[in-house]
Amino acid sequence: MTNLSTQYAGLKLNNPIIAASSGVTDSIESIKSLSEAGIGAIVLKSIFEEEILMEMEQLTQQMTGQPYVYPETMDYMNEEPTVDLIRAYINLIIEAKKVSKVPIIASVNCISNQKWTYIASEIEKAGADAIELNLFSLPSDLNKPAGEIEQMYLELVDTVCKQVKIPVTLKISPYFTSLGQMLKKFSKLPIKGIVLFNRFYSPDIDINTQELTTSFVLSSHSEIALPLRWAAILSGSIDIDIAASTGIHNGKDAIKLLLAGACVVQIASILYTNGEKVIDEMKNSISDWMKENEYSSIKDFKGKLSLKGHENTASWERVQFMREFRNFIK
Ligand SMILES: Cc1cc2nc3c(=O)[nH]c(=O)nc-3n(C[C@H](O)[C@H](O)[C@H](O)COP(=O)(O)O)c2cc1C
């Protein structure tokens, strides 16, 4: 009898498959449906800091005639979630908790440590089981030193952690000057989980119309390589649960990530393309593999092939092809 239950960021999950934050997790109907389909947990679509600040500015302008968000206006806002967007998000959490049998993780997409962070306590009051901070501002200001951006991230996460008692997890990109160092710094903060990695919207160019277009919205399977490597390098070195995200499209992928040391996997693209039936397919695939290999629970094999868990794992750290490149035949 195989047991797929696991723990992530202090939450008890029936299985290690989480619906990642996306359009699939932004309505009560789809949240209910994902829960009924047997998902392990659901990360709600993010509320975006830029949108919140934009609405705050509009509200401030109406109240004061000034576009600037004055601290005293923020004090007023602290008392009640006055901004429509926040109110709608709080309602989404409240309703999601009513229809879902599995943990609901709220998600905030943040790009700065501005005073919006009080929203974290509103999210907690609404009953979310955890908060995922989706952290990224594209460092397109070429004059901004990396250290400045990194310090701002650390302060932001620390501020949010101090405001709530529910677990805070962090979803990051792989684009840091020194990813390993940054992850070590994050791991000293009181976060309970880290999501490796976010995948960003990428603009493309239509050469016929010579205009910018949206492209590459969904991941391709080969993108699993990045979270696979970093889950393996990190697990065992930091005392924080790892959720793997990007390119995980089937049960075999999930097994690989668990072997590398992730506690759970997050899926988005495959829910868009294959629908909820993929949840059962993935769970069955993991169960069948566990039976074949005589594992009765996830912890029996989690991290077995991590950098620390196995003696022959130098490949995780190898970045050049060396011999493989020479021997590679088309
Ligand atoms: C249409 C779409 C919308 C998304 N919206 C969000 C979002 O609001 N917040 C977030 O943290 N990630 C968002 N993501 C990223 C996913 O949560 C996930 O990290 C990414 O798609 C990689 O996983 P995948 O390979 O399973 O798609 C979105 C992804 C897609 C495809």
C-alpha cells in the first residue's frame, strides 16, 4: 500500500502535487474542481503589487487630490482592505477555503518592499493556509547594483514574515548574481518553503507585423532541467522545504524531482494543456513506481539522489559537456 501524503512548509498534503499559481487557480469553480480532482494543495493566482499600488494611487488621488501615497493614508488603509482589488482577493480566499478540502496558499507578486506588505495580515485573517511571495522585479535598470536589489528582497521577505503566523514561502527566479549565496541568505529568514523556480512571461517579436507579441506562455518539458539540478544541490544544505516548479508535466518528472530532494512539485502548463485528469495520472504513475521499487512512503526515497544523498553526484555540479560533448553523436 503506497502512501503519497507528505509535508510542505508545515502543511499536511495528501499528495505532493500542487496546482501552481496561474489562471487555473483564480476562480472558485476551478479551485473546487481541482480539490475534487485530488490535487495536494492550491496556490491562488497572484495578487500583483503593481496593480495594488496603482489602485492605491487612484484612491489617494480621490481622497487627497495628490497621486502620492502618504503614510497617513496607508494607516487608514491598514485598518480595512479598502482597495477593490484587495477586497476581491480576500473574498477569493474566504470562498476558496469554503469549497476546498486541500490547503489554500495565497500568492503575492511583489517587486518592492513598499508599504503594501500589510496585505499579508489581511490574507492571514481571511484564512489562507500559507502565503507564497512571488519575488521578482526584472533588473532592467542597468545602473542598480545587484546588492541593492538583493537587500531589498531580504528586507521585504523579513517584513512579511514578521506580520503573519502562517507559513511564508518564497517563489524565486534563477536570475541572481550568485544564486547559491542568495538562497543561503533567504534560508536564514523565517520562511518555510522555497519554490524553484518561477517562469516569466517573455515577449516575442512578430516579424510580419514587426510588433511585440506574447509567446512561450506554457513551459516545455526540457525546462525541468533547471529545477531538477537546483533541488538536488539545495536539498540537504538548507533547512527549508523545496517545491519544484517549471517543466513538470507528468508523474515521472515528479518522481525525479522527489528523488532530487523536492518535497512537492507545482504544475501549471500541463493543467492548461491536459486538464485535471493529469492529477490522477501523475498520482497513479508515482504510486506504481513506488510499488515497483518497494517504497511505501515519499520519505523513503525523497532526496535519495540529491547532492548530499548519494556518493556519485558530481554531475549535478558539472556545467560543461567535457567527455559527453566529444562522444555525442547525432
Ligand atoms: C497563464 C499563466 C499564468 C501564471 N500566473 C502566475 C501568477 O499569477 N503568479 C505566479 O507566481 N506564477 C504564475 N505563473 C507561473 C506558474 O505558477 C509556474 O511557476 C510556471 O508556469 C512554471 O510551471 P509549469 O512549467 O508547470 O507551467 C503563471 C503561469 C501561466 C502559464
